Amino acid sequence: MANIFVVDRGSRADINVFKADRESHADLNVYVVDRKSQGRGDELWFFVDRESQADTEIFYVNRESQADLVVYFVDRKSQAKWRKGHKLKNRLS
């Protein structure tokens, strides 16, 4: 899931994602890396410019109830981790 492309419609997405404003609400803490080669696993994301470069396509939803996955973007790589046992964890790993 490391290389991420943001699509403009939920129907085109692999996963609908809600960005939490508090870490305690998240299923997954995500750290955004600077280079494509650093993106790996579920926790370290690199945003690609082209859909063809993506491992996973996501769509940001406006409500948590619409999301398959709730993420919180962290400032340090060491904070990136799964926070809750989530139904997607096994599918993404």
C-alpha cells in the first residue's frame, strides 16, 4: 500500500479514507515519506503523481462513517503504526 494515488471519485478508489483530526480516532498512523523508495508497508506512504505508479488508490471521504480506513498523519516515522485491529489490516499487509 506504500505508493498512494488520490482519485477524484470514491468509485475509482481501492480504499475510502477519512483523515482524523485526533490520533485517538485513527485506525492507522501514517507517515508521509519523501521518496518513492522509502514507501513501504501500510504505515509509510508516498504520494505518486500518476495512477499507473500507485500500489493503492484512495479517496478522501468527508465523514468517518463513509470510510474503510481512518488515518492520522504523524510527524515522525517512529509514530507510524496500526493503532487498532482493523478489518483492512490483513487485507493491506
